[in-house]
Amino acid sequence: MAYHPLNEQEAIYIARSIPELFGRNTVLDCREIGDGNLNLVFHIREPASGRGVILKQALPYAKVVGESWPLTLDRARIESEALQEEGRLAPGLVPRIYGYNAELALTMMEDLSDHVIMRRGLIEGNRYPRFADDISTFLANTLFYTSDLGKNQQEKKLLSGRFINPELCKITEDLIFDHPYTDADTNSFNPELRPEVESLWADRALHLEVARLREGFLTRSQALLHGDLHTGSIFVREDSTKVIDPEFAYFGPMGFDIGAVLANLLLNFVGQEGWIHDAGKRAAFRDWLLETVEAVWNGFERKFGELWERDLVDRMAGTPGYRELYMQRLLQDTIGYAGCKMIRRVIGLAHVADIDRIADPQAKLAAERIALFVGRALILRHRETTSIAEVLDIARKAVG
Ligand code: SR1
Ligand code: MG
């Protein structure tokens, strides 16, 4: 079948070809459920058994903008190969892949409809007790074993050749590390925020730090990144975590992925301004979010350290004192990238429901202001930070 965007009947036809998933002549139903910025997502179900499958198809343009923004279909290959790599390194933490059809830019994967998208769960005020442990395992394993610390350096270079992803990287370079800091056409923000936004556009000290972080994103091939690890790319249940959507995968700075997770917890933290109205309950949920931020970093640091002790392949990286320097820099990168990811979700093209869907305009404006304040503080302070506790302190004081 030559490439074309599928309809629901065609998606059912393809789903039937997956071996041993559905009965021979059973009825299947299908809904297109894609609510992200880029792709079609079909959910095909067999009502009789409750079994299902997800078919994700890349469109040749960015859905969020339209056909005027062409986008490579190769991202579907990158996503399916990244999922397979991540599945090997972090078993159980990504969906199972049933197959990939290169012509149709289509990945067939496990139905996760017994999970919820974490962003939605957090907006509803739900807690996920397994999350910090699972995501810190995912981060430690995928980042360590695809870096020069845990992988033979020549094999790593060969692997990185499969994840050359210039078009998707360009989206990040523009939408995260450039456009929010100038009066770009792609920006979109609450008109009432204009004074704060104009002051960010003029903030040279901030731009200098963003330029350094941007340089890291452009030049540091540290490890295979997921590349877009926000809470809309994570499915959760109380007892399960599954990372999806690594179409932005490429070899980049590790702190970009860890920072994405922390930033999105913090975006929900500030967004709670408009979701939980009871002050005591809001404070308690915010405490849990900050405990989670801390647990994600601490869990990552401990597990990454254990892998370093056990499976280090680089002799020079074993030099006494090097690991401490490496982890310190990684924490600082993480915090800087987290700040960039907060600011882009308020000023840039793509926002987050945690803030955008707040019904009360005053609460929404307050949340936007706090997000900009926290994001800016993280960026400005990231190179001096020595402990994750400093992030919690900034966040607590901002909602004060
Ligand atoms: C044009 S794509 C906009 C955003 O959606 C994706 O999830 C990435 O975060 C990207 O920056
Ligand atoms: Mg995505």
C-alpha cells in the first residue's frame, strides 16, 4: 500500500494482519484518537474479547499547524526504532511493538487504554506511586547504556547514525531555544502577559544562559534521548508507567530528557492554581509533586551511579572524582533544560493543558506568571545549583 493517510476502515484491515491478536472473522471497531500535535492515532478494538491495538501513523506535515509545515515521515521509523531500543534497555516501561510499516510510516503497538495519559491524570489530581521509581529507571538505563559510559564508543557512534533527526531537532531548536526569546510568528501567549513576555525578550542575561543550553542541545551527543519526554508522552496507572512517542529521539544532552520530566511536573504544580480549589488539598498535592521531582532526580542519580559502578566501559571515566563532576554538571543541565521547557509552554507555539485549560482567567494568568518566574529562575541559576533541593525551594517560594 503506497503512503496515504489511513481511514478507520483501512486501519482495521491492517490491524487484522497482526498475527494472533484478533479472532478470524470477529467484529472490530476503530476510532481515531490522536490529540497530539503531529500524528494520526487509531485505536482498534475487538468488543467481544476487549483486546485492542494502537496504530500510529505519521502525517507528512505538522498536524498542529497544517500542510504548510511539511515534516519528514522518517520520524515514524525513528520512533519505532527508539521504542525497540528503549524496550530492550528498560523492559516493561514502553509499549510492546507488533510491527512497523515503512511505506505507510505506521507503527503497530500495544493498546494502553487501561492507562491514562499522565498529564490528564495529574490535572485530575491523581497520584502515581510507581511513577518516580519507574521513570528514574527508564532514564538511568536508556541514558547510561546509550552513552560512552555504558556503550562501546564505536558502537555508540554507529547507533547514533540511525537517529539523525534534523527536522524534529529543528522544531526543538526553534520552539524551545529561540522563538520564546524574540517576537516570533510561532509564539502564542495570553495578551495579558505581554509585559512579562516583553521583559523576557529583552533579558540579555537570560538569553546568554539559553544560548549555552541551546549549544548543548545542538552539539552534545551524550546519549540517545527520547527527545520529548513530557507528561503527554507517558501513560500511567497506579501500578504501571509506559513511555510513548519518542519521534524526537536523537543523540543529545541527557539533561534534556530528565529536565523535560521535571518541567512537566512543575507545570502541573503551577497549574494547580486553577484545578484544586481547596487550599489545603492543593498544598498537599503540590507537596506530592515536589516530592516526585525530588524522587525522580534522586532515583535517577542513585541508579545511574549503580550502573556506573557495575557496567562502566570507559577506563578514563573511572578516574576518581570524575563521576562527581559528571553528575554535578548533569544536575545543572537538567535544571537549565527544565526552565527552558517551562517557558516555551507559556509563550511558544505548543502549550500544556495543565495551564491552558484552566477555566478561571485570573487563576490561569497567575499560573502563567508563576511558570515564567520559575522557568526563568531555573535557567538563570542552573550553573550554580548543587542540589535538587534548590529547585523545590524556587517552586515553593513562587507559590508562596
Ligand atoms: C510542531 S510540534 C510542537 C511540539 O509538539 C511536540 O510534542 C513537541 O514538544 C513539539 O515541540
Ligand atoms: Mg509527541
